[in-house]
Amino acid sequence: MQTDNTETVAIGTSTLLRRILKTSNLRSFLDQNAASMTVPTFVEYLDRLCSERNMVREHVILRAGIDRGFGHQLFRGSRKPSRDNVLRLAIGFGLDVEETQELLRAARRTRLYPRYKRDAAIIYGLSHHNTIIEIQSSLSEMGMTLLGGERHEHTER
Amino acid sequence: MNTQKDKLAAEYDERRYPPDFLARYEILEGLSVKPECETVYVKDRQSGKFAVAKCYMDKSLLSREDEGRILSSLRHDGLPCFLGEYESDTVLCVVREYVPGVTLAELLEEAPLSEPEAMTVLLQLCDILSYLHSQSPPVIHRDLKPQNIILTDDGKVKLIDFGISRVYDAAAKKDTVFYGTQEFAPPEQYGFSQTDQRTDLFSLGVVMGYILTGQTDLDAAAAAIKNKRLSRIYRKCTDFSPRGRYASAGELKSALLRSDGRRQRAAARTLTVSLLCILFLCAGFAIGRYTDVLSPPPAGVQFIEPLIEQAVRLQLGKSGDELITEEELLSVTELYIFGSEVIAKTEEEMNEISYGLFAENRMSTGSIKSLSDLVMLPNLQCVAVAMQQVDDLTPLASLPQLRVIIVKNNPIEDISPLYGLKRLEKLSLFGILVSDFSQLSSCPRLVDLDAGATLARTPAAFAGLDMLTNLNLYQLTFDTLDGIEQLRRLKFIQLSGVVDGDLSPLLILPELETVLLGESLRDNAEEIKEQAHFTFTYE
């Protein structure tokens, strides 16, 4: 997938940001990273994550605890995921907090805020690479709504 | 593990929110998080229902109270229901119904709407704006844009986000601060003159262009709208000068309806065909007697007090045998009951009928003993339950929206449930069995109090109520007026008697305009008349 000089596999925003800070020549930076700077669709983003992490869809869906049929619809783009389901996919991929925020952004869902109790619990689970079962049970222990417990695919901003 | 969890729990900061808000709702998501205002998606812990709360983190901000006050007084299919308001020392959270669906902005990302689709949305928006603008005073939304327009799953349009709405103040010349979203805001919203309903019509025009062409640039959109009539309507909506625009949403709606005769005829045809289908279907079910299988009877709300039920039915326009749902109760904001017979739609109507009955000596005590039915009406703002058998006001304590309470002529001995009602402006306690009203100073907006025929004997009974402008003490005799000077904002006072006959303390009240006295005080009034800056009248 890679050639010697330019990457065809795009990279995450945080990586990109690190490179901007390090680069000494803006023009060559912009040329080299052109592919990374277009905003990918959510489906493209999921595929990119699969190939970067060498994971297959089936595996991610299983680890996300999402229904198989529904999971494949998400990967195909025939269904748009709710915020909770984006979070489950993040757990399925084993993403850390920053990467999860990027996935949420790609899915055009709101970010995690540590100031809210439920978000804080999810952030804790992500940063400790907990499994979906571990995260769900700690949410349940603390009397909070489980992931997937928000019924609406809502879009209000 | 657990200690780490505890550490994290200490990092999050939900304590800023009002405790009763957190007790009722779980915060699921921050929809829009700004230092001054957070919009959060929440879940009712008990009912499991979803809602949206707008939390003003610093209550002193200008528009903070508008959203709650505006929403709570409105009821329209195209607007979210107001669910409640929670307050701490610094934070105010206004909770409204969550509206499931997609925003117009999201829908348009995929493709512009076809002309008939656009028309359906625009006509509904005209109806919503007509409703808002017909309020007295008119409510101007001021932030009409695709992100605030939601299309529900059943194809209805709802308008959300009243954060910057204002009630149009005809006296104000100019809006001082710019609110709104630039592309959709008209020139006057930048401070040229005060915004009125034509402001919303300008934004609706821009939305129209955006729906049809995906453009917000006025000239580009006008050129891209293919239908010439629609293009003309668009230009008129977005005229630089408010005077060049449509005067009302109704006028715009008529113009839109006229813009395509063929569509109207086609719609009429479709409607006729659908009605016929429904008719045949119903006939079929009736013949097959399947109708009772189709829908189980919906559960209705039960009332304890028949008079309160009657008053609610009058407000909702429901006859005696129709079911009333909990949701419908959300739209009840006023109830007026006086004695055993008078149930009115407005306070004026109630007073007029009662006056007639008193004059003919036909007024009799009503049957209401308990106010607990009122708890089912969380949006109640004005309530009159006069001349009944009520002795317990506790249910009123859970209705923070109340602005007007009339509970005169009831055997009430305790008014402490009214303490702390933040929105209470007018209170009538005539004839109740209470001697001290000073604790009502915990109601910061209370300006009009009727405490006639109560057990108060001196102005000390009203100590601390220095925000009062009207004090009605008909059929009440004070021992002395000493201490009345504390009520320095009084404009009007009615008083039937003063034992020591000295009216001079009234002279100290700087804003006093009218004093209404019992006939027995006429001579005493004559003594100080020359020095008085107000007028005396007599009962």
C-alpha cells in the first residue's frame, strides 16, 4: 500500500497535526500530505482504520458487541450510526480517546466531554482499553444508560 | 481499579447543574458546549423519555430567561413542548421535548429538495411563524436556519431553539447586540433598527433559496430558482428594507400557494382520492366489525375534582366524554374557577360573571377541597380557585411557572407553600385566615397582592415586600399605618379602615398615585389632602 515517498494510506488528524508542528517547510508538507487533508466519509474512515490496524470488519463488529447484520450495514454505509454505535465501533477497533474523538467527528457526532458523568465513564473505559462488556457493566454499576440505550438516531445540534 | 474510577469521577463536573435537574435527568451527550451555554441531550431517569436541556451557565446573560418563558407559553404542533425549568445559584436549565427526526441542514447535504417537497416545508414554516407572530406581544424567532428546522419521521416540520427569541418590544428602537446566524440574518439584525416579524420572513426567504438551490448568496439563489413566481417571492422576502418584504407570514403563505396552480389542483385530487380510500377502508372495517380490534382504548387522565376537570376541558375545548391525555395537559396554562358555577376562559370573563352573581346574591361556595389535580399541569401560569373549601396550598409549590394565583375566600391558614415561587407576580388571598405575609418577600416578582379581609392588623404584616406596587386591603382595618413607608414602590393601595385615623404615613410613599379608602376615613383624608401628591377615592 505504500510507496517510498508519499503515503496513499491517509492518516488521522492528530498525526497530521504533529507533522505540521514538526515540519520546517509548509509547501512540501502540504504537497506530501495532500491525500490526508481531504475529509473522508465515515465509511472511508472505517475502511482506513481496518487496513491500518489490519482488522477485518467481522472482527470489529464482534468486539463492538453490535448485531452482525446491522454492523455490516454500518460498514457499507447503508445505515448511519447513532453516537453510541460510533462509540461501540471505537471500542471494537480498540481506539484510544483521541482516536475515538476523530471517529465521532468523521461520523458527524458530538465529541466526548469528560465533564459529563457518562462520557467520563466511557473515556475511562477507552483509555484503559476495556472491552465492551467491561464498559457496559461499569455503566450499569453506576446506574447509567448503557451504550446503545439511546433510542434515537438524533441529529439536533 | 476502583480508586482510579473514583479519581475520574472527581474530574467530571456535573455539580454545576441544579441538583433537582440531575436527579431527574441523566446527561447523555453535549450537543453544543460553549462556556456561556450548554445544550445537552438528556434522558428522564423515570420515564426513560429523551429531552433536550439548554443550560445557561451564567444566569445573568441577556437571553437566559427568554427561552423558558417563551416556550412555556406557546403550544403549537410545530414547536417542541416545554417540559420544565431548573435553577441553581448560577445555572438555569430549560428542558424541552426532544424532537426526533433530521434537521433540514442534514437533509439538504444529500440533495436540494424538489419544488413540491420544498413547498410542503415552507408552508408549514409559514404556519408556525404566523402562530408565533400572532402572540401578544409577537414572538420573533430571530434564528431561523436549516439547523433549527427539524423534519420529523411523519413528515412534520418543527422549529427548535428559542435561545435568542425575543418578545417584540414596540417601544425599543434598536436591538443592541447581534444574535443569529449571519447568512440567514437580515440587515436590521446587525443593529440598523429593531427586529420585528419581517426579520423572520427574511430568514425564511433565505431558507427557501437554500432549500431550492443549495445557495445562501441572495443573487445567486434568485438566479438559480427556476420557477419565476417563486423567484419573485424569494426576492420580495429578502428585500434589504423590511418595508419591501411581505408584511406577515400569512401573506407569504398565500403568495406561495398562488405560485403554482397546477400543484394545488393536483394536491386537491390526491386529497380527494385519499379521503375516498379512507372512507372505503372504514366502511370495510365497519362491515367486518374489526374496528374494536384495531385500537385499544387509550388511557385518559383522571381528575379528583370535577370543577377542575371542567375548567381543564374548557381550556382544551373538549366535551365531557372526550378523553384527555397527559400530553394535552402540557398545553394548559390557565384555569379560572370561582364558586360553584363560574368556570371561565380568562380572568376578565371570570370577574365579569362573578360580579353579576354577587350582585344578585347568587354566589355560592364550590366543591373543591384539594388542589392536587393541578400537579398534572406543569405549565400552569395563571390559576384561580376562588371561593372553595381548599385549606392546603402544598400542590402549588411544585408549579414554578405560576405567575398569577387567586385563592381568595378559602379556609387557608398556611401560605408557606407559596414561598419562593420565582415567577409569581399577582396573588389574591382575600378572606384567608392568615395574619403575616412578610415571608412572601421570597417571591421576587410579586408586585400585586390582595390581602383584604385577612387577619393582618398593621403594615408589619407586609414587612420586606418592598417590590409591591399594588396592595389591596378591602375589608381590612389597620390599627395604624406606621411602617407603611417601607412599601416604597406602592402606586396603589386600598384600605377600609385605620383605627388611629392617621393617614400621614402615606405621604412618605414617593410613587403613590391612588389611595382607595373606606367611607369612614373621608374626614381623615381631607386633613392631609393638601399635602398629598396622590389622589383619594372612596369605596
